[in-house]
Amino acid sequence: MRFVFAIIGCALIVSCANPLRGKNPYWYNGYVYGTQAYGYFAQGKLQTAITSYKKALAEAQRLDIVQQAGLYTFNIGRCFYELDVNDSALPYFQRSYEAFLSCKDDPAGRRGAGFIALTFSNMGQNDSAMAWYKRATAVTADKKERPFWLSVHGRLLWRRDHGKEALNYFEEAFTLYKKIKAYNAMAQMCFMRAEIYCFYADYAEARKIIEESLFWGDKSELRYDRFRILLSAASISACLGDKAGAQGYYQRARQCAPFGISLPSMETIMECGKR
């Protein structure tokens, strides 16, 4: 079964919105564009979000606000990442990493490095992925960052076919996110676990967990990754012989998938284990 990677939710990364709410009026235009872009991102309108983030970035660069420019650069990469366009995401993540380091924003830089690692992993460059992961985690001891790094480590393991080991990381990350009510992140950790159980043909457990993923996702305002969970639910239903359920989830996934995302055909979904 093909790996389906959702990105870790906004609760796990440098905020997709603009945290730089300074009183200086020259920040205003970039902030407005950035706030609009985050709204589009949350709704899954990723192409529109990219356009708005680029306008915000231009404002930040024009006024030489390095941290703000790093943030918007990161978020453009994040949108491309969600669109599965890794070749476009990577240079934005790398530029944002350099910007964060230049302004001494170490937590943002580390998390940017985490997304560089994930992008390399998605591109099949596992050695580069692990090198960036080690670079980022070598200097962090912040407990607030622990669930993020658990989820990154789990994904890197999963990509390298260590699914059963990855489960432990996703389960611990879920527990930590539950304490802070990070609902989208909780939904994604359930999604990853369901994908692993489906890979190992434990479809009953996979269905239970994917339903939990949808439950927690319902509590979140973020919808950019909803289609991935629904697509997984469709595949799991197909593997259980529930054709009607598979078709229902698939249609819902089609309706909410961001523009620019290519979904497998319904016929492929029904071929359990071959998507």
C-alpha cells in the first residue's frame, strides 16, 4: 500500500498565521495578507493561500522584516508541501531556515529543519532526511517541541518501512497533543496509525482508528488535510468489503480535496492494498 503523508498540523509547526502583531504600522500590509492567506490555507484553498503569502512576503522583504519574511517563506513551502509538490516546497523551507537562523529564532529554525527532513523523506532521499533531522534535534531540549519531533521521527521511520516502531512515536505524540487539545494534530496522528494498521492488513483496527481521526478532525477548524483522512477511510472500507462505505468516503474526499491535488480513481481504491 502506498504511503500517504499528511503534513503535521499548524499546531505542530511555525504558525501558519502571523504571530508578529507589532504596533508598528509598517507591518500592517504584510499582516493582512498573511492573515488572509492563513484563512485560505485552513480551508484547503492552497493555491490561493500561496498567492496571498507571496504578497505578504513581498511586503516583509520591502521593509526588511527578516523574521516575518522567514515566516511567509516557510508558509509558501508549507502550501506546496500539502500539494505534494516537494520540489517547490524544499527551496522555500531552506530559505526560511536560513532567515530564522539569521534573526536568532532558533525554535522556528529547528522546525523548519524538521520540514526539510520530511520533504527529503517524501522525495526518497532518506540519508538527507535523517541528516536534517539530527541537525535540528541535536540542540533542542524544549518539552513543548517534543510532540512535533515524535511525529517527525515516526514519519521518517514509516517511510523506511519501520511501521511497527513508528506506531510508538505516533501514539506518544497523540497523547501529548491530547493534553493541549491540538485536535488537528490528534487527527493526523490517528490517521498515520490507521495507515500503518491498514498496511499490515489489520483492517478492523484501522477502521476504528480512522473513525477516531475523523472525530478529532471534526473539532478542528483546519480542513486542508481532511481529504486525506477520508481517502484513507475509503480504502480501509474497501479492504473490509464495504463498497458503499468506500464510495461514500471517496465522494466526500473528492468534494473537499484542494485544487491541484490528484486523487486515485475509485477503481484503484477498491483494489485493496494497491493504491
